[in-house]
Amino acid sequence: MYHFTHNCFDTNPSAISAIDLLQFVHGDNKRFAQLIQLTEEQPKMVSRIGKAIYYEIPQSEWLGKDVYFSLNTFKSYKRVSKDCVRLNALYTDLDFYKEGMDLIEARYQIDEMIANEVILPPNIIIHSGRGLQLIWLMEYMKHDRYLKLWLRMQNEIYERFQHLHSDNKAKSVTQIFRLAGSISSRTGGIIRAEYLRDARYSIGEMKEFLLPELPSKPKVINEEVVTPKTKKKKGDKKAVSHLLTEYSLNQARLKDFEKLLEIQPVVNRKTLLFNYAICTKAVGMDDKMIERNLQRINASFYKPLPDSRIRGAINSVNQVAYKMTNTTLIADLNITLEQQRQLTTIISKQVKKEREQKHKEAKRRENGIRPMAEYQESRRELSDERMMALNRLMEQQPELKNKELAELLSCSESTIKRMKSKLKGSS
């Protein structure tokens, strides 16, 4: 029916066989792993210790529909949580099609998450029919010792993939995934697995990436919040960093106000002067310097305001420490989206998101990830190459049946039938 050796397109050298898949996941374990074939009658199961499970694969009775394997190992053949001994991997099952997404878009988004360090590269990706199953292989994790940590990491992976409809039910210790080479009764296609990384992740490496240390929560005594007491040293780096952030923010806003004078046809004079005074005070200017700057700005208006407005603004910022949000500034100064795109820091969430997307796009290009259009073009080229290969095989060996053609091209018979109809329609 199909082979359990490397049997894949030349353009996809990372595809792996069923035996390879089991060896990658279970390694040299000496406990029970399980193969399961789900049938309409009674599920067929087999459990073996250690590498013995690998030798079950070549048997013809396992070459069929809906064959699954256990990801973790157990001390008995029952595959129940209380009998779990070794946690071999972290994993997630993505039903992205439920979000109206196709495979190309899903893979592109996974690549994007890896490039932007939202997730570490999975070791194995299983094409489960309509969805994808991702596996991160872990170094030896004893169930009794690491279960709570493992569950926290599993849940974090689930949360990070919710936009691809990660399956909440596929987080259990007893989880099973489809076996490479088996057939999905839902789609009729052959399950394919590929690997992206050989080395297993260490527990510390995965924990640090998925569960960064959180700051300690303040203690509550008699309904009053008491923050942890820490001795502040002179030149405290955190304090300096905070001051630099406030200073740089207000410096950037001052530059944005100057830019507004150039690009905005009608400026809200009173509001701009008042906020300019707030920022000049925040960067440490004295009253004389603030007054000179406000007079300069006021003189640039199409109709300058009275000097009393300048003195009033200075008195106000001396009495109260004002802090304006970007949302307030944008509304009060009537800054349009197009004008925001020319500013540095007084921008809305929409413009901020646009800039982040451009930055991520540039980072993807640096990391060698192709644009979506180019990615889709390469998929079309692969489809065209496969179509040409089928055409040549049909011309050279017309006696070949669909089943044999599917084996040669490593695809399903339904794909062969679809390709044949396209060839017939184009002739």
C-alpha cells in the first residue's frame, strides 16, 4: 500500500517514515508505547516495551486507515494518566481549517511565529489530513517530577496557537497522534510527517522560553498594598532607565509638535502650546527657556495667541504634573492617520500596528522567510512539476494504475485523479 522508508518528493527531503517518527519521539525508552488502529468495530491496540514497538510497523495489518501512536510512555499497556512514566514531548493539534484558513496560510503563520521568536521551531510536523500536529521533543522528563511544569508549558503552547485553532483537548498526557504513512478515513489522504530539528530541547531551555520568570506580587496587609522593600543604590540602573524613557518620550513629542506645525494646515494653537509646555518641563527646561520656546512656537502660528496664554501655560505646568496619553493628544490636536504616519511617537494603535508589521516583514526577509506571494508561487511551481512528472509517466508507462502512480509521486490516488482531470481538460 505504501512504504515505511524515506519516500518523498525531491523537493521535500525532510519527510520521514513511520519507523523514523516513532524512533524520534520514543528514542531508547524502556517502557510501554502504544499503536492504535481505530475501526468501526473494536479498536486494535498493541503495546510494546522500548524499541519493540518499531517492529510492529512493517506488519501488513498495520498498513491501513486511522492508525495512531502514543506520544508518551507508560508502565503498563493501558495508557492511562496515572501509569505515565516518561513525558517525551510537548505538542499541539491545529485545526486551522475551522478558522477558514488553508494549509499554505497556516504554514506561513507558523514560519512567521518562529521568525519572530513567538515559538521555538518544532522538531516534527505531522500533516494529519485537514490540520497540522506540531511536536517539540524533550529530554528525559520523569512524569512524577515534571508533570506540573509540563502541563503549564503545554497550556502556554495552546494559548500561543489559539489563532490557528489549537485543540484544547489535545493537551493530555495520554494524547495520540496520527502515524506517518497511515490513511485518514476523513480525507482519504496519506498522513505525512516531516522534521525541522533533530536535537531534543532541554527542560530549562523550553521553560525559559515559554514561562519567563514573573515579578513577585506585592504583599497585602490589612487591605493595604506593601511593596517589597529594596535598598536603592546610587545610580540604580532601573531608575536611570526609567528616567531615560520619560526623557526620550518627551523629546520625541517635542519633535512631533514641530513637525505638526509643518504638515497640519490648521493647528489647535492653545492645546499645542500647553502640551509643548508640559514636554519642555518634563525634559528639565527652566521657566525662561520654556517661555522662549513657547514664544517661538506662538510666532509661527497663522494668528499668534496673546502673551498671557504663554504665561498661563507655564504657571499650569509648574503647579500640576500633567501626563497626556497619545489618544488624548491625537483627539485634542485633530491629528489624522496620514499625519500620524509622519510623526515619531504621537501615533494611534493602528499606526503602531502598521509599523510593527513592517518591522516584522523586514525581519522575516532577513531570516530568509519568503513573502506570501513568493511562497504561493513556489507551491504552484511544485504542483506544476508534479503535473509534468505525471504526464511523462503516463506517456512512458501508460499501463500504470492510479495506485502505482500515487506511490511513485508520493501522493494520494484522489490527487492523481484530480491531476488527470486537469490534464484532460487542458488537452
